[in-house]
Amino acid sequence: EPEVTQTPSHQVTQMGQEVILRCVPISNHLYFYWYRQILGQKVEFLVSFYNNEISEKSEIFDDQFSVERPDGSNFTLKIRSTKLEDSAMYFCASSARGNQPQHFGDGTRLSIL
Amino acid sequence: AQSVTQPDIHITVSEGASLELRCNYSYGATPYLFWYVQSPGQGLQLLLKYFSGDTLVQGIKGFEAEFKRSQSSFNLRKPSVHWSDAAEYFCAVDGGAGSNYKLTFGKGTLLTVNP
């Protein structure tokens, strides 16, 4: 069964550094999402992306965050200048269409020191 | 705004016992509802979904859920729990096109299965 893959599985970064989290969505999917889960808290929506543009973003997704689909397969989340509170598990998801179930990757655990 | 409440943070059941995990949602229209399961170190796996039609939906691994509009609930059930069902379970609501299909999750219910 096709799946969403995320790399790396764990990223450790110094505060203030830039970090890029990578995702390869399921190949025929058109809608892409990032979520995050701070340890012990619920999964929170960050951003949705369709037709090469952001379709919705949460208040968490401020100017320090950006997303890109640089080619036909990758979908990236960049945090420009990381803060301690960015430490979390970041999940990528994709769906074939907007009203279809989202399929999640295994996540990238981001640790900011 | 849509929201999801999972009242039980942690539930412990014995293997072979029945299970019901509670989920209540708040949403203005007919929601799309989901249950996901997360094993340690893993991503979120879709167990089942409700979009419309039959209010009792079947999912993978022997799980089912019932949508009750009058109670704004979407409880997850399994008649006989297996040790491998130990995981964290998340209920989620999709706000549809108006919210660009973003999922809003509950805080999750951690399931422990005793032998």
C-alpha cells in the first residue's frame, strides 16, 4: 500500500538555526498538509497546500514557517529561525482530494537545543 | 469553529474485554469524522471514517464507530480487545471545504491492555 514518507525521523538543531523537514506524499495525491504534536499535547493543524499554494494556515504558522513543493514528489516544511517551543513531532499528510481521508507519515521528531 | 473532545485520557481494559472510546464533536454542519490510531514511534493510521449515510461504520482491525447526530458523538468500539490494540487513539473532525479540509483532533485516549 502506498504511504507517506518523512525524513529525517529525528532532527536535532540549535536554536536560531534553519531546519527543513521533508515529505514525499502518496504519488497521485493532490492535497498536502503539515501538522505538529508537542509532547503530551494533541495533534495541531499547521498548513494545507493545494495547487501549488497555501489554502489554509493556522495562527501557529507564522512568518518563520514556509512550505514548498519544489518538484513533483517532495513537500517541505521550513522553519527559518527555530525556537525552543518548535520542539515537537511534525507530521506530513496527503489526500487524493479534499474530501478524502488524509494519510499520515510516521513523523519527524524535531528537538531544538 | 470545530472542536473535538475525548473525555477519557487513559483507559485500561483486559484482553478479550469490550472497548468503547468516547468522542464528542462541535461543528455547525454534518461533519466528516475520523478515528486514527498511533502506536509508539509511529504515525497516525486511519481506523475508519464517517462521511454520510449509514451511521454505523466499520473499520480496520475489527473496530467500528457510530455517528449520533443528536449527541454529537462518534464513539469507537471493539467487541474484544487484543493486546496489540494498546496505542493512543485520536478522534478528528474535518471541517470540509469551508476550512480547506483541515483536521481538528481531540487530545487522544491512551489505551492500555492488561493480559
